[in-house]
Amino acid sequence: MTKFTVNNQPVEYRLDPRTPLLWALRDASNLTGTKYGCGSGDCGACTVDIDGEAVRSCQVTIGAIEGTFVTTIEGLAEARDHPVQRAFLSANVGQCGYCVPGMVMAAAVLLRKNRSPSDEEIEAAITNLCRCGIYPRLIDAIGRAARLARGEQEDDEAETADPQPSPSD
């Protein structure tokens, strides 16, 4: 039996320790937000956070991560309000959406390590593939997520904010 923590819940898998984490998450835990893309670790659709690192879950076995903490897209933010999720929605990043959970997880790990990444640092950290070609919106959205995480108000948020009543109101 393999034991570790998934989305802050202890789990114990009665699976072969050579089982890829991706399949344990999807099949045994019904956490289907982590996607199967290529099975070779190239596309990043299956990216999860393992102890603060963005990891392609199709390439790591459950036996290799005994005692670790795994966060999937389902566990990133209960209300789906993580700054990366908010920025991706605001920038309309997803087209087909299949790659988005892995990209969100990779971006969340990046922003935990680097609160102000440059476009070049974002491009270097987010190596996930997208057949729809969302990359320009992706870079912009991750920059926006970094600003949100730092508590900076976005220009479009300032424009839509309720105006303060004047003293004569």
C-alpha cells in the first residue's frame, strides 16, 4: 500500500507501486481534472503539484512519492478563486480547455516560487503544450495572476469598481 496526501486528504492506494500517479488520481480517486495527454511527459496536461514542484503525473509512480503532498487542480482552491484561475477566466485563456488544468497547476507553482516573473521566465517555466495556440493569452494571464497574487488592482477592475459617493449624495 502506498500512502501520501492528495488535496490535503491522506490517501492509501492498494495499487501496484509502479502505477503512474495520473492513473491513481483519475481511476482510484476520481480526480479527473488531471488530464491524460501524451503519456510521455511531453504535453503537461497531467501536471500536478508535488511538494511544491510542477510534476508530470504520468511520469511518476505512486511508489516513488510515498509520504508526499500532492495538489491537483481540484485541490488548488475550493472556490476556484486562485489568482491563476481568476486570471485565466478573465483573459479567456481556454479554448478547448483540455490543457488548461495542467497549465494552471504549472503557473501556480511558478508564482509560488517567483511572485514577479518576467515573460521570459513564464515561457521557460510553462512548457505545457496547447494545440489551440493560447500562448500569447497564457503569458498575459500569468502576468495578471502574479499581480492579483501580489494584491495589485487590475486596470479593468479599477474601471468597473463602484465609484465612491460624493459628499453631496
